[in-house]
Amino acid sequence: MNVKQENINIGKLVQNYEKEIYQPTEFQRCADAWTNPTKRGLINSVLDDFYIPPLLFSGNLILDGLQRISCLVDFINDRFTILIDGKKYYFKDLDTAIKNKILDKELIKINLVNDDETPLDDKVQKELFYRINANSIKLNKPELIFTNCNIENRNLITQISTDNFDLNNLAQGKKGKRFSLSYLLLWCLTIIYYRQTGYFDDSSKASIRNNVKNFIKINFDEDTRNDFYKKSMKTIEIMNKIFDNSIAPGKFKVIFSAIFVAFYEEIDSFNSFYCNRDEIFRKMQPIFKKLIEDQQIGGIHYDSYAFFKDRVKWVKEVISEYLIDKKRILSIKEKVKMYYDEMNKNSGVVKCAACGKIIKRFNEIDFDHIYCHTNGGKTEIKNSQILCTRCNRIKGWK
């Protein structure tokens, strides 16, 4: 058997099929087995320059690829529409440039023939058809979702999950089914997005699983996707620094999703989480057990915003102690109080807490966080001290 490969553009392929130069074998399914949503998926893949599997021929007989060819024929003959930015378009409605892009798109055509260039006999054709369809690996649910999506969103999520040391370490190299880690990130970002937009409130029984399919199709602008990427990478990094590979493998998805959403929404406190990672790790151990027990109820408890919010709440109750204070500086009233309290303690003078220098003017005082603000130190009098400008600058350099 000889294998010959060539490229053929869609325009020529459709033309040859309509002229019956290319014909299906007698044992194949009818040429209209695909539903319209499946057909639209193929056309979208063509428009996105995404990979299209090779078409398998023996001479002019189609061994594999009849549904793809039939789909292309139907679309070019205006028998179904595709969606572009929410609007329906027949082929005739498209701009000339887009039409040409479709017609000029080259597909791979593989021709299987005998050594003397004659087509394979009927028995060999049937055997080939059987082996292709009986032994092929079908797409799992995550793969189907990632196939029918906005390509930029797919690239965003696979970029976060592919070759991510922190994520693989958390998952202990456990990738499970194909696209499992990518689907887990998609699940988490879907929850975050709908919580942020307020589209579903915390009492909603809406299915997160259904919204995953909607989220992956949304046309986000570049800034939004960059924000998703940066915060996700930082969230996974801090999770790895705190938990390493200690999350229970059997319930990895349950624990990971609750922690990811909680930390993502408070990622501005990254430094504080890092500085207090040992305490957070210790305090989170009972929460691990609680998350697992909650999941064992199953059903709606896993798949709705109403119950998922409780899991996030449990995690946030632990990390709330380590959130960076939204208040960055003391009020004038608090500064004046500190100033006069210091005078009363030191017989009418104010001294630098670091070097002991007497500070004569109020406007020469720096009010400093004893425990660094970026590490979770609160902006309050009991966590503040008076420093001279020089000492405060030196502390900032360390």
C-alpha cells in the first residue's frame, strides 16, 4: 500500500465533490449526519486557521472525511449559518476577503493506493474504515468545550496550565484526563468572573458547569485577558508556596477550586500571604477536611454558586487575618495623637524610635509601620512608630 499526501483547497474540494469526481464509499454514513452546531464548529476552525484532520481517500473514493466535506459543501451553498459576534451569516453574506479565506484554505488529502496506483479493493477499504472508527480516541468533555470556544480564551487558559511548575507541583503531576488541569482553571475563572460581575449572586442555584461553556466563548478585551493571566499565575504561585504538594490528590479539584477563588480575589495581599505562609498552612488543615466532607454530599452542593460560596467563605475566614489593610496611612487625627502621646512620655520632646534623635518639628516626622504594611501590617496606632526621615529611608532600603 502506498501513501501519498497532497494539499487541496476547500474551493477545489467542494467543486470536485459537487461534480461527483469525489464520491463516498457505499458503507459510510449518510453525508448529513452532523448537526448544525457541529458544522458551525468546523467552519469556525477554518476561520481561526485551526487544525483540520486529514481527509482520507483511495483514488477518488472518500474513506474518511465525508462529514467534513459535506459540511463545507452545505455552507458554501448557503444551507446553514454561522455566528460571528452574535450575528448569523450565510456564506453569501460574508465579505469577499472572508469568502476567499475559506475557499483558499488548504486541507491535507491522503491517498491510499496499491503499488500499481490502483484504488484499494472493497475489502481493504472496509477494514480501513472499521479500524479508523473503532480505534479512534473520542474527545472528552473538556476537549469538546475547548474546541467550541473563543480561541484567545483557549490560548489564555492553556498558557496558564501548560508547563506550569507551580500547578503541576500542587497537582503532584496528576493530570488525569486530557485537558483536566485546563478545565479546572476554566471552572475557577468562570466562578470568579460571574462573582465579580454580579450576574449570579451568592444565593443562586445556577449551574457553574453550564456557565463554563458560556464563559469560554466571551470576547474579552486584551487587558481583561492579561489581568486573568497575571492574577491566575500569581494565585497558583502563592498556593504552591503555602501548600506545596500537600493537597489531597483524590479531592484535588474540590480543595483547589475553593482555595484558588479565595486567594485570587485577595491576591493584592500576596506578600502578606507569603510572609505568613506557615501559619496559613497550619490553619488551613481543618478546612481541607471540611471541604472534603462538604463535597461528599454531592449533587447541587458541587455545581451551584449558592453552595460554592460557602467553601470560599471558609478559606477566606482563615486568610482574612493576613489581608493587607486597605488603609495605607494614618489620619491626621491619629498622627497628632501619636505626636502628643510621645511628648508626654518623653518630657515634652519627640524622639526617633530607631536612633533616638530629637525631632523638633511635626512636619519632620515619618509615621512608620512597625510590621510592614505590604506584609500584612495594619495601619493603626499600635502598629506605628515615629521615625526621623533618615531612619525611615534606611528601613525602606532593607
